[in-house]
Amino acid sequence: MDSRVPHPRLSALDLEAILGVTTALAQPFDLTTMLAEVVNAAKQVLKADRGSVWLYDPAKEELVLEVATGIPAVRVPATAGLAGACAQSRAIINVPDCYADRRFDPRVDRESGYRTRCMLTLPLIDHRGALVGVMQVLNKAGGVFDAGDETLAAALAAQCAVALQRVRMTEALIEGERMRQQLELARDVQMSTLPSAMPAIPGYDLFGTSRPAEQTGGDTFDMIPTQRGLVVVLGDATGHGIAPALSVTQMQAMLRMAFRLGADLATAFRNVNDQLAATLADDRFITAFIGVLDPRTHRFEFHSGGQGPILHLSAATGACTSHRPTSFPLGAMPLANLRPSVTLDMQPGDAVLLLSDGVYEYQDPDGQAYGEARVEAIARSHGARSMAALAARILADVEAFARGAPQQDDVTLVLVARAPATAARRFARRVDALPALFAFTAAFFAEHGVDVALLSPVDFAIEELFTNMVKYGRPGRDEVELALARIAGGVDVALTDYDVEPFDPTQAPDADVTLPIEQRAPGGLGIHLTRRLVEELEYRYVPERREARISFRKRSDPARQGGA
Amino acid sequence: MLTIEAGADGIVVVKGRLDAAQAAHAQGFLDQVSGTVTLDVAGLEYISSAGLGVLLKTQKRLMGSAGKLRLAGMSPHLRDIFVYSGFDQLFEIEPAR
């Protein structure tokens, strides 16, 4: 409190008015009500005829008269008149005769027909020392403003400044909350358009997922069964906030409409591009992969507007081919010449991986990007497992890579895989069935182009595991199923024995190959070698069905042999 | 940090990182250019999609009055971004010297 100037005339009524202001200002209300409250209190306490509060607009260097009893709102430069002089000096200005002061601007009087005699002008300074506005009270009843009035007015001004700041902060908070709610709504709309279940396409394994980032991102994906085949879409709109969320939703709706109306790929791509070019802001665009998969011919034709890389994993070679986009991003410009589309030939076991740049550009705490090589490595080693499992592995790997670094962008994965070539047959659980097993395996290798160099170790493992089943199997259903699947760079093998007790040969101890020959028993060596010849040897027993399944895989990729 | 300024022979030289934080600054500069403008990007270390948006908006405006942006001195890294985003189809890119 400022106690330097005594205030002998502070009446009970004055005190009541100031306390009234304090109470009124503590309540949450809008700026207009609050300013009116302050002005009314000032008029009462200072016995003034009129009062006004100018708000300071630092961006425009102007004073804005939001409230003046009986006077409409005006904007003036923050240097004009007595209010401007006060804003510049940040000191109280007490003018007993306004028309004798050169700083006074009589135009307001001329417009309102009012005559200003004396005026007290005070700066409104917030607690951080920033100018918030200027308060003016005019025409004290029966005289001019004195030093006591200045003290009283200063106390009011301090209240007013704090309250003003609070109201502005509240308004900013409300605005922020409104923005947040709008963003959330836009995101809800965006997410609600994603397919909740993947369409069932015989012979194909499809999986799509999108993890939205907290604030920004405009990813979408879609899988639409149409007459032409399965339409596969991955889109990513640039920008932050509500706009990208809405524009990808718009694109997705356009694409659905175009394909439902029977458009071919090029027509749909071109028309959606041109429509988006006409509606999107000049600096906005959507990168998008749009493909049509024919599940009968296994041809996957696509156009990509700036969406890449497009990874095609070949099961036959185990290699990953990265395709470039065919065009610039959708909506960047009207399309004059559309380059030819690209068609991928989906062989058994092949997979196409479409990932948004939220994956490739995910940064670890050191600013390193996740990159393409990691995705390819996981895809190559994944083999014939489900696309849902592959997506989970990629997401887990990204998370491990990030080491807690926050997700900055939407992360979206769309995976399309053709079922691998498989064959299964049941064989009598007898040792003399072995030649039939070998013939079956050799035929599968030849038919599906599996590297023949893998045949010997695969036969070795099959023989070992099969003879184990013959040896330990109890009488029951006397058949064992051998199932083969072509995977990238090799083969997946599973032997299933039925109606048996659990027995896990993979748990057998390693043979001690260092013992002298007379101490070595024949058992155990087969499993010992199998473990070293093949990868991922696994045993599973299903008690309900009394079913024992042992599986392994073998690949020619030399990089994979090291850890086996 | 980003600097963008007029160099010799009417070439506009852009250096540093053209990301979302710098996009408005670059846009403000490029809004003033006209005709056919060569943009020297040899010193451009990084460009985000927001930066691509700035170039796109400028390209559209210049093309509206028979002008264009020509990009010179592109690093292999930057070229990859242009190729992978299909933006190489929207701009004239001068071959590396």
C-alpha cells in the first residue's frame, strides 16, 4: 500500500466503493462488464461525472476505448492526447483545465457535445510492469481533482490493471480450450473415417493402423473393395492443426466416391488431384499412395503423389525394392501430364509396405531419423508371419529406437501381403514314409523356386524330427502332417503330430561332441545338429487337441546364418 | 537458422534450415520476387514439408505471371527429398555443376 500521501477525506462510502470494486473484480466476468464496474466505482469514489478506460494494443501501438460511459468505442495512436501522453510517460497526469492544456484533444468533446473541464489520467500497469491501458476520469463534482484523489485513483488503477490482465488471460485460456476442442473434434472425424476392420480378400493378408500424434498430423489410410479390385490408400496432409485432419478426410471421401462411381486409377488420381488443387491453400498438399490390387491377377497398380518409399518385399529373392512416387503430391498443382502408373507383380509371399513419414522420420533423442533400412531389415527377417504381427514388430522397434522421444507426427502403416505358397500333406508315422516326405519337399522346392542349397539341411531336420515322432509317438492316429510355406529367401517347415503326449525334443541337452568316440551315444546328436542347421526351431503342444507341432525355417540369406 | 537474400545477378541465395519455424520468414522474402527467379539452394541444409509448401506457393504465384522458380546447386540429400516427394516434377532443377 502507498501510505506516503495521507487521505483525510476517505469516507465510509469511499471505502465501501473500493471494497466493492475489489470484490467485483475478483469475480470472473467478461471484459466489458469488468471495465464498466471499474469506471462506475471510479466515478463514485472520485465524485467524477464521467470515466473511461483505454486498453493498450501493443501490436498496433494504439489505445482502444472499449468502454466509456455514453461514448462509442474509438482507436487512437498511443501517442495522441492526454491518454497517449500518459501511456508514454506512465505517470499520473492531473489537468485542472483541459482546454488550457495543449495535449488535450477536444475532438471527442466536439463529437459527443460534452464539455470536459478537468481530467485525471492514470496508467494501468500490470504486476510485470507492462502497460495494460490508461484510465481517465473527468469533471469532478464541484471542483478539480486533488492529491488525495490521485492516491485514491492510483489504488483503483492498480486493481483495474490486475483484473484486466486476469480477464485477458482467462479469455486466452478459453480461446485455447476452444481451439483444443476443435482440434480434437477434427481428429475424431479423421480417425472415424479409418476402416475399423480390414476387408477379407481371399489369398491376401491386409493390415492397416494409424497412431495419431498428440497435436498435429494428417494421416489417413483406406482399403476399399471395388469392382476393379481392392483400393489401397495411404495419405498424409502437410501442416499443423485442424486443416490437415480435415483435408485428408476430404481426400478420402473424394477417392471413395471416385472409385464407387467406377473411375479407373488414373482418372481417380487426376480428378482428386485437380479438385484438391482448386480447394487447398496454395502452400498445402497431400502426399498419397493410391493403389488398386486385383486379387485374381495379383497385379497391384499404383500412383503415388509424393508418397514414398513404397517397399515391395519379394518372397522369392528376399529382396526389398523401393519404388519412387509417380507424381507430385496431390493438390500441389493441377496435373498436366500424369506419368504412367507402376504395377507390382504380387508373387506368393510378397508384401507391400506403405508407411507414413511419421515412421521414417521418427527421431530419437539425438535427432537421428528411424529411416528406411530398419523397416527393410525387419520386413526381410519377418518371413511368412501375419501382417498384424509385422506391424506390431515395426511399431515396437520404432518405440525402442525412440528411447522415449515423443511422437511428433502421425504414424501410419498399411501392409498388403499375398499369402505365401504353401503345401501340406499327411504321412504315415513310419520310418519307411521318409522317402515320400523327401519327395514332397523336393517337389515344393522345385515348384516354388526355393534355393536347392537349402534342401539338404531341411531334409536333415525333417528326418530327425520325423524319426523322433516315430520313436516316441504312442499308438493313436498314425499320421504326421508336413506343412511347407515359401518365405522370403527360404522356407518355413512345420511337422504336426496328433494324439500324442507332450515331448519337446528341442529341450534335449546338446550332445557333448568333445567326448571320445567310445563314450558317445547315438541319441541327441541329431537334435544337436538340427539346432545348428536351421533357424527358429520351435515346439508347441496343444493339450486340448493332444497336438504337438514343431517348426523351423531355413533361409539362404547369408546375413541370417550368423546368429543361428 | 535461415538466411535468404538477394545475391549477384538477381539470384536468391537461401542458406540454413527451411523448417516450419522459418517458413514465414522465407515466404515473406519470396513474396517480393517476380519473373523467373533462380534460387541458390547449395547452402540449404534442411527442408521440411512446410518449406516445400513455401516453394510451392511461390512457384504457383510466379507461374501465374509466366515466371517460375529455378533451383540451383541442389545437394544430393535435397535432391532425394525432391525426388521422393515428386517435387522434382514441379520445379526446374539445374544440374549440379
